[in-house]
Amino acid sequence: MNYSLEGSSNFIVSKDDMEEMIDENGLLDYVKTNIPKLGSTDAHNLAQWKKYVAKARRIILEEVRDEIV
């Protein structure tokens, strides 16, 4: 079930739902910890880092109502 964030009234349920979706996509470490952006000398790892961070952000934004964003 999708629990989009509507405000403080459903924050906990929405947070748990977002966290589960992010974890299912293997991205929880990018949200829960500070995974540093690797140096620009390693183009492949930098591109992968950017991809994972963008995907995690997209999941979060999709779960927040437009009025809140």
C-alpha cells in the first residue's frame, strides 16, 4: 500500500513506507548513511553514485504530495 506524505498527520506511516521502498531498491545506505561521492578520477563509480542518489531522491519525491514539495 502506498502512503504518500500528506503532512504531519501521516509522517510516521509515510516514512516507513518510503524507507521500505528505498530498501527494496537497495538504496537504503544512500539515505541512512553518508556515502561520500567518490573522486572525479573514478568516472564509473562517480556515475554509479549519482545514479543511485538520483533514484533514491526520485522515490522520496514520488511519495510526497505535490502540495508539500
